[in-house]
Amino acid sequence: MEILERFWKAIEGIYQGSGLIQLDWRNYVMIAVACVLFYLAIKKQFEPLLLLPIAFGMLLVNLYPAITEAPQTTLMNAAECIKAKGTTEGYATTVINNVTYYNVPHYGGLLYYLYQGVKLGIYPPLIFLGVGAMTDFGPLIANPKSFILGAAAQIGIFITFIGAIFLGFTDAQAGAIGIIGGADGPTAIYVTTKLAPELLGSIAIAAYSYMALVPIIQPPIMKALTTKKERAVVMEQLRPVSKLEKIIFPVIIVVVISILLPDAAPLVGMLMFGNLLKESGVCDRLSKTAQNELMNIITIFLGTTVGATATGANFLSLSTLKIIALGLIAFMMGTACGVLFGKVMYKVTGGKVNPLIGSAGVSAVPMAARVSQRVGQEENPGNFLLMHAMGPNVAGVIGSAVAAGVLMNVLK
Amino acid sequence: MDLMGKFTISASMLLTGFAIVFGVLLLLIFIIWLYGTIVSNAQNKAAQRKADKELRKQKELLSEEKPQPKPVSVVEKQPVVESDGVSDEIVAVISAAVYTMYGSKQKVKIKSIKRRKTQSAWAKAAMLENNQPF
């Protein structure tokens, strides 16, 4: 009889602790959202390297919310401590009103510890290190005017800031939402952790989702704002860039930006450090590690932990819907401003610049440049815009880091 | 925050952001243009000096040595029938490429070199090769 009673109690305990009792409807909605992201990542291949870890983090946290739980310390008196742990040895003590309490620690969930890299702003600069080691700034050095297009695409950030202010967000939150328009996941996460950490889940997911949707969002805007003749422009070949120029470039950029905007130094500094490792040609092992192993490890940690911030209670709110809408506006405005400045350059240069490369000023590297190439080839199959679009594209990375520096400096 | 406050912060952020982002990036354009020009000029001058030095050296050698026997080439260079704006350097490069492809065992004659009007398979292949990393 006692055996049956114990068996029943054990089953009841497992049932009470299971997801069937602990989870509410919002968790199930988020599990469905995670499944949609799985579909987009695996079937549609929209940024799978990011979307898959994000979706899995989202799935895990909504199945088992304690996986992100912070560590705690419970104060227990001697009797309670012995009852719970069997001993009082090894525990630190705290004396309150002449009563000795034992500090019994409860360790946090796995993703809590991994999340510290996001919370403390460690992962985004490390991702930038890898991005820098993978990026060839040659097209930008060959045509420095590309910086104008990289700057133009950042206007979307500041226009969205206005929209967010009028939708009732605080100025710091509005800054964090606006940065989605930079189309740069690590920058969006870095700025949000500094300005509005409570919005991190929604902003990170909006930023990465829109980055994944660049091939769908950008082409209609690019086509609507340009004529057939403009889209068919074949650009002149870029001049070759010497190794010395490529080596000097990261040093100059980091010196100038760190002096003018110190808040952008961690992002730009790591980006340029990674690039110098690559271009110097003497740190091949370090460059390869930054591009591959380190980048991949950080991507797994960053994606999973960012996804794990999207719990049902946090994510399913009106403010998330507003952020998703504002993020889309930011992205569209960034693309439109880039294309419009591309049109200005087309006029000024007498038709030598194809305005389609302006859309690559949003810094989703290299996808935005690929979209410029693809839309250009639809008009003229023999046209290769990719290397020309890479200039504004990498300028956009620097531009969004500069915009992030401005936001953090003004709003923190 | 009242409506006026919202307008003020929005306008000031738009202005600040626009001015600083464009200001910093325009400064970078100027700096990159400046050092690009300086480095290119310096490297061109160095290359020119090196070329001059080598030319002088060759002239000195030619004046000192007896006339050398004419080297026997496997690829017999024939007078190019249709130059079609193709420079001597390009002819030399194509001859070298032909020699590399066919080797020394076969005798090959280049009769004419014409510029193709459409984009060649080689140009497409080169373009694809350059774009592949992205």
C-alpha cells in the first residue's frame, strides 16, 4: 500500500512540475512562433545560421522557463539547512539579530550564464571581430564616396526614433528601436543592452528577422524608386587597391572614430582589429580563428540566448507589436534613403552610378549587396554590381556603428 | 512627455544624428581619398624608379655583351593579320597562355586575334570567381 502511495506521489510531483501545469497559453504561442522560424530557417533558408539558434532558444525557454533563471541564495537556519541539504558544512553564514543563517545557493539555468555575454556587451564586439576578419574593405577604399550611401541608409534609424517617441516609448527605448534600421544584429543588441535592456528580446528578434527578410523587403522599394534606365547602369571597374592601403585603412578608421565617438570604439575597434588581422597577412591563424571557430561559437551563444529572451510573458505584448512595426519602417526607410542618395549620385556623376547600390548601405553584409546585384541583373543580365555594392555595404557597417555611438552618447 | 517635448527631442535627435553620421563619414572619405592618393603616388614613383633602374641595367648589359643568338620559340609568332585594336602586350599574354596550354611538344601558330563583341566565357568565369566569396 505504501509503495503505491509513494508511486502516486512521485507521479503527482512529476505532473505538477511538468510543462502541462507550469506553462500558460503564451508559452504555447511562442512555441508555435519558434516552429515558424524553424520553417523559415530550414525550408526557406532565411539567415539560417542566426534564425535557427534564435528559434531553438525561443523553443527551449518556453518549454522550460527556468533555463534562464538567475542564481539565488536562500538564507536558512541550521535546522532548515540540515533538513534540506543534510549538513551545514561548507555554507557561508550571515548573522541577523544574533541568529545565524546559512547561505544556501541555487544555481542559475544554463542560458542565464551564457546570456551574460549579451548582457555585458561581450558577444556583439566579438562578432564584429569575426566580421572584420571576413570583410574586404577594398571596394570602399577604391571608391570612398560609398561612405555617403552608407551614411544615407542610417537616416532610417533617426526617422524611426521619431516614430517610437510618438508611440509612447521613452527616448532611450526609442533609440534602441531605431537602431533596427541599421540592419546590423550585433549593433542592435549592443545598443539595446546599453539603452533599453528590457526590450532586448523583441528588438533582437525584429532585427534578425528583418535582416533575414532583406531579399523580400528591399526589391519592391528599390524598383519603386528607380527607373528601368537607372537600374540598367553598368558601373566602371573599380581601381585596384594596394595591400598597404588595406593595412592603413583599419588603423585610420579606429583612430578617427574612437577619438570622435568613444562610445562606438568597442564595436568599430573589434571590427577593425579583425580586419587588420586579415590584411596584415602575418596573423593567418588568428584571422582564421576569428572568422571561423570564434565567430561560430559566439553565433551559437548569441543566437540561443537572444532567442531565450523571447518568453511568452515578455514577447506577447503590445510594445512588441509596435517594435516589430517600427523595425519594418526603420528597415524600409533605410533602404529608401540609400536608394534616393544613389539617385542623387547618379545625377551628379552623369549616370555613372547605379542607384541600386544605395540600398546596400543598410549594413546586412553581404545580403544587401547580393540583393543589389540580383535586382541589377534582372534589368541587365551582364551587369555585375556586387563589388560596387560591397562598398556601401561595408560603409553601412561603419555607419551603423557611428549611429550607435551617437545614440548611446546622447541618450544614455 | 508632452507633445512639444516629443517634437523637441525628435528634431534634435534627427539633426544631431544626421550631422554627426554624415560629418564623420565625410571626414573618412576625405582621409581615405588623401592617403589613397599619397600611397598610390608613392608606390607609382617607387615602381617607376625600379623600372628605370632595371632598364638602365639591361641597357648596360646589352652594350657590354656580344649579340646573343635569337631564342628559339616553340610558338612561332606570326604577323597578326587583324589587330582589331589589340595591343602588343595582349598578343604576348595570349601567346604565353597558348604556350602554357599546348606545351612545347606541339607547334602552334597564332594567325589572328580578334576582340569579341559579346562578353566572353573567360570574362564571365573571372567575374564569377571574383564574386564567389560573397
